[in-house]
Amino acid sequence: MDPPADRQRWVLGMLAAHEQALVRYATRLVGDPDRARDAVQHAFVKLCDESPGALGDRAVAWLFCVCRNRAIDLVRQARRECGFDDLRPESSAMHTTHEPTTRESDPAAHVEAADLAGVLRGLMAALPRLQAETLDLWSAGLSYREIAAVTGKTEGHVRVLAHRGLSALRAHPLVRDLLPDAAVPSTSAHS
């Protein structure tokens, strides 16, 4: 049994390291920042009941999985309460930027990055749900194995979903215009 102080440090460390990524992920799943924070809070409350030794290196994937399951429950509950048409992934919550600026940052670079992020969010929303979710988890730093554990898919299927999602993004004209060198894969063999 872990001493309470060690468990508390572990949970607080996990909170500091993963809360923002979980909130972004859950917001994209549920389309509402408040419900997303509820899903994340649920995941961390459940984490308090777990032992660091029992979860080991699966702790991050476990957190995302618990958060995902709670987010899905919240979406189902909201559908029953207000109808599916009221839950649009294009909600304004999906298109807000929560990245703070600092006095040291270049305002033009921040605006450009926010514009690019907005374009990418819009393109991600147009992807099939599983591809978008896979890329969300991948961009949050999860490995293919961890994404498979979160989504309940095989690791091979996750790799296919990521490849198809990234290929679709790269092939989109907006991305090709923004990143012309990276968007067109070379057909020649590299030595």
C-alpha cells in the first residue's frame, strides 16, 4: 500500500502533467468545455482510488480511457436530455483558443499560430470521428499502444487511422497552401 503522501504527490503530478491535454481532448469529444471539465474531474477522482504501482506505465492511457468513457456517457446523457441536433461539434467551444500569450511572445506569431490552429481544428472536425480522435490522442503525446488501450482498437488499426487522418490533412488544399514542402510526400527513394 502506498503512503497517502506519496499517492497525493502522484495524483497532483499527474494532474499538473495531463490536465490540459485531457480537457482539450474531452472538449473535442463533448463539444462543451464545462462538460469536458466534468469528464476530466471524474478521471482524476477515479485516479485517487488507484495505486501508482498498480497502474505503472499505463497511467496516462488509463486516465484518457476513463476520461473518454465519462465523456461518452455525458454525450449520451445530453442527447437524451436535449436531442442529438443540439450537440454540434462545430460549437463555438471547439473553435476557441485557450493558449495564453505572454509579453515576450510575438503577437504576429501568436495570431498566425492561432489562425493555423483554427484551420486545423476545422479540418479535424471534418475527419471521420475515429481518425480525429486518434489524431487528438496522438497529438496529446500518447503512443499507438496507449491510443489502442484508450479507444479499444488494435494497435494496427490505430496506426491505420492515424495514417489516413494525417494523409487526409496533408492532402487538403489549405494545408498544402500553408505547408507546401511538407504536404507533398516525395515519391523518390531517399538514401
